[in-house]
Amino acid sequence: MFFRLFTVAVVAGLTVGCASSPSSPPQAEASEPVYLAFETEGGLEQVARGDDRLVSSQVEAMAGRERLQYRMDYALRSGVLARSLAEEGDRSADLPSEIGRQMITQAVEFSLSESLGAPITLDVQNRQELRWSFNGEARAESTQAALNWAPEHFALNLAWSPPRQTVDASQPLDCNAAANFRLLSVPVMEQAAMDYSRRACQVLAPARGIAELDVATDGLAWRWGGGYEQAFMFRRVRPYWQHQGNEPIEAAYELSLAHRQSLANWQLGMDLAWRRFDRERAVSAVNQPDRWALDLRLERDLGPLAVTARWLHANDPLWFLPLAAPVERERVSLGLDFSRWLMQSMPAAGGKMSASIDHVEDAAGDDYQQLKWSIELTW
């Protein structure tokens, strides 16, 4: 069984016709103020192509010569039902971790005229996801808004998202409001730019003794090279302890150098930073953070195998908070990614496979080794 409703385009005051895709609207004349398109498809034909989407739909609308645009994407996915429809019954004896999920993504873009040298665009996106499993259902939602203006010699970007409600130990700093001003024409060097940025953040790290602490960051960066891959940056971080009724601490400062380089199948990345913070407020003399931080990465693509070597020193995202519980001091790791080889060996199944060996120095100065092997298969 397969169904498909082709795109229907409606132009206000004119006629109703057909189009092959909502992403390719008909070329309307200047008097055509509104464009509307709708498309949906689903069924076994998509499953036969290896797509687990049982139903997918798109709605697109434009008005005012594309100054106002709206797009909605809907997808209903179920690998279990897809296999059941394609193979007349799922013979797997194991209960799947997920029965199905539906996703709705909506985007609105509003663009002003170019009378100020370039159009000013406002983008708002909302994504909702609902997952079903034998343990119940889980919901997730994210919203982002951005305002962009990019005349000839500079670019302005303002971004906002709602504060994160969940705690993620790998991302203890949630920056939900940001502003960036980029000067594109730097007379000292070609392919160079100067950035000034400001972010409003919140620390969400209850496991380290810090929860819902407001933080503001100001940064100045000089970037150069193709794609601005090299950068010299200065950053000031101000924690607002006084908002929680505590004694304020001094602002922290960071000078850093970032370098990226590609050569054949080799990828080199380096982030080197020197930091100044309130060392008198550290938890103890033994656990005072280091002033120097380093993140050095070397990657090699060998076709079916990818190799990554990494050295992390004082890699703490909360380095500016000496009152936070300390984390590991150093980590040297070698990782192997066999995912591409796995996909080539088992094309009917999807998955990931990797292995790594790590040497770690923890917050107390003790050394230990870790050996990890991870494999994930879906079929």
C-alpha cells in the first residue's frame, strides 16, 4: 500500500495548479502575493527504500514576495512497524527499545526590505518530538529564534532559545541568549574578521555543587584563514553569585589560540588557553585549577577505519568557578571508529562500533587507565 498527495500550489487571485516539490515554488509574477504548497507521502514504497517514515508531510507558504515564509514538516517513524509491513511480521524475539516516534518541525522567516544595505531576517524554529516505547512515552521540544543582518562590511546576529530544563553533565553551561557582531573587512590581513560576542548563560551542574547560577560572557576574537579556522580570542566571564545571596567573586579572564588544519586525510585541531580566575576561592590548595588548558586532537581517515588521538589538559568547562567540585586534570586517549567498516560489512543493518584506550589523571592526582569497546546495532 502506498499513497502520495502531490504538491498543490495556490496563488491568491490566480489559479490552482500542481508542482513537484514544495521546495520549488512556481515563479510568481510581481502581482502574486501568496503561495501555498502541500505534499504528503507514505507506505511500503518508502520502507522499501530503507526509510522508516510511515508518513511524511510538508507544508510551505510564502507571502509578500517571499518576505514572509512558513514551513512545517511532519514525520511518523516506526522501524518496528516498517519491518512488520515489509516482511509480513517482525520475527525478532527481543523487545525493541522504541516502538515509534513522531516529529513536527515548524519554521517562520520574516525578511524586511534591503533599504538598510541588506535584508534583516527573523527566523523562528520549533521542533517537537514524541517517542513511544514499552515503558511509556517521552516528549522533547526545542525552540530557537535568530535575527540576522549582514551588510557589505559587517554582520550582526542575535540568537535566543528557552532556558534548558534538563541537566546534562556533559554540557553544564546553558547559553540561551547570544549576540555576535562580526567586522568582515580587516585591513591588516585578507580573509580575516573581528568578532565581538556577548552571551547570557546559566550553570546547571548540581553534581558539582552549582545549580542555576547566572553567568555573562564577553568575547573578542580575531579570526583568519579560509573559513576563519584560526583564531586568537579574549574572553571575560562574570558569575553572578550575588543573585543567590552569596558574596560576589571576581570576573575570570581567558586568552586562547585556536588552530585547525587539514592535510590529505589528516585533521589537526589545537585549542590552547591561559586563564586568570579567583584562586583564593578554590575548594582547596590541592584542587586549584591550572592556569593553562590544552585540547590537542589528531585525526586520520583510513577509509573503513577512523583513528583519533587526543590530549586534554585542564579541560573543565566550569574553570571560572573555583567553588565547583573539581574534575579530572588530564586525559590522553586513542580512539578507533569502525562504524564505516560495520556498515560496509552489514549493509542491511545500521549501527556504530568504536574502541578507545584512555590514560586519566583524576582531580586528586591519581592515575588510572580505561579501555572501552562500544557496539550498537539496529535492524
